Amino acid sequence: MSAFNGVKVFAATMWQQRAALGDEVERWLETMRQKPGFEVVDIVVRQSSDAAFHCLTIVVMFYEPYAQAMQKGSRDDDREPISPPRRIR
């Protein structure tokens, strides 16, 4: 897997939310793809359930250039950006 410096998690337990989750992910990806250098590294889909609930989770791992991540408003919230990825040899 390539290096990533961002993770976005989408999750839903109600059937209407689960049915719309793919559209929500696609809208977010379309917005993020407008940013220069944004790259999806991996997407993981998980389903879990118990006797009463079914949960669908979609995890998007992405790389956003460090300079881009430093700009205010380029992330979903106002957290401090994380350090650029380091390659492990």
C-alpha cells in the first residue's frame, strides 16, 4: 500500500443511510478530487452485524500533498495537519 496522510470514515446503521452511503462517499470524493495532488490510496468496505443492527463502513485512505493540507479549510475540520508521510524501507 502506498503512503497516505488522511483517512475519511463513512458509517451507517439505518437501512436508508446504508442505501445512500455510496452516494455520500461519491459526493465527498468529487469535492476532494478538485484539490491538486489529491489521490485515493485505498478504500476498505466492511459490514458488521449483530442480532439487531447492521453497520456498513467505508474507509477512504488518501494522500493530500503536505502544502495543500497546511492551507486553512483544506481539511474537513480545523485539526492541525499531520506530518507528511515517511517511507519505511
